[in-house]
Amino acid sequence: MAVLSRSTKSWIAVALVGAACAGFAGCGVKGPLEPPPAAKAAGDAKLPDAHAAGQNSDAPPKPHEPFILDPLLR
């Protein structure tokens, strides 16, 4: 049975964590989020950009909901 030194174990741990991070970074679809098909059919405005939904959206504009940090953000 081979005994691994402490530095070898730490390098293996770093490599495994790096591989896991690289794997999770590759998950998902690149680009904007797509609303679920039922959202457009029901006319729900759930996106933050719904105030400028454009010509392709049947959703009504989303009303502004006040937030405590609005004076800093606007």
C-alpha cells in the first residue's frame, strides 16, 4: 500500500476542486434567460426587463416595486 505525502494529498485536493469548479462553470446555456412557455401564454411579466418587453411580448409592463435602496440605485 502506497503512502502519499501531505503535499501530494493537498495537490490532489486542489486538482479535484479545480476540476469540479471547471465542470460547474460549463453548466447551463450561454445567453439571456428564456421565460417558460406558460409565462408568455398567461401574460405574466416576471422578467426585470419587462418594462421594455419589446414587440415580441404579450406580457404587460411590470409595475415598479419600491425598494429601500432605490435612492442609491436610481
